[in-house]
Amino acid sequence: MFRFSIFLSCLFAVSTVCADGLSKDKTRFVYVDRRGKVQSTEIISRYSGKLRNPFPHLDPRLSRAATIAEERARAHSHMRCWRYVKEALLAAGAVDSYPKTSLARQAGAELVERYGFTKLPVRDPYQAPVGSVLVYGSGRGAGHVEIRTSRGFVSDFRASEPSRRPLIGVYAKVDSGAVRR
């Protein structure tokens, strides 16, 4: 009898939830999670803060390089990631000459030493700004390099997720025309 009364009270609680998931006071959204438990969360009706760019002084040519790389990328890798990134940076004017290093894992050091890039304090590839160059290492291998885009990551191929290799660093160029405060 006790189990039956608990069942009826749960059934009543679930039946009082509106079909669209809103509770009666319309400040909470009610749903059933994958375990079958009824959950609720507060509804945010207005965003009061402003979106803030954590890297406001990046060179706009990096965004152009991301677009160029995305246009030229293929569906699958052809093991030419650093070559495609170099060509995109050169075509966008982010670098003034074709980078000389042959291994992708050496890209960060060359971009900093020869082209004025800066290593950003970012450890999560998803937090990298659009147009930044992400350099990955892989032991004694060549490594991997890709550019962050608004849709994901791109090198010689497009990807919605970053490389699984260990991230060496995220590099970007500061806009020379930016006004510092």
C-alpha cells in the first residue's frame, strides 16, 4: 500500500508538469533526465552582461587566414597541416614570407621568433580566439598545427574537434594598429 501511494504521488507530480516543460510559475523548466528522475532548472529570461573579447588586440589578418584555410581545406587529412597553415597565413598577410621550418611542432617557435607572434595563456583549444595558431607535439613525430575558426579547427582538413595530441601552445599576432589602454 505504501509503494502504491508513493507511485501515485510521483504520477501526480509528473502529471502537474506542463507539456512544454514549464512549471506553473514559468520561472523553472522541468524535465525528466535519462534516469527517469524529474529535474528542474531556473529559466534565464534576460542576459544582463556584455560579451567580452578576452583578446581584443589580435591582428584581424588572423581571422582572414582562418577563412582562407577553411576555404582551401579538404574533408580528410593529407598529412600536410603545416604547409596549408603556412599558405593561409601568407595569403592573408599575417606573415611577410613563407615560414622555413618543416615540422609542425616547430611552428610556434618560428612564429614567435621571426613573425612577431605571441604565445597566448590558453591551455584549452576551445578557448583559443578565431585565427590563432594551435601547435601540438607528439613525441618524436612531426606534430600537428591548425588554425582556430568560428566553426572549429582547420589545417589541411576541417575538424569540429581539436587534435588529441598534447597542446604545445596557442599563438597569435597582436594588431600593430591597436590602441593600448
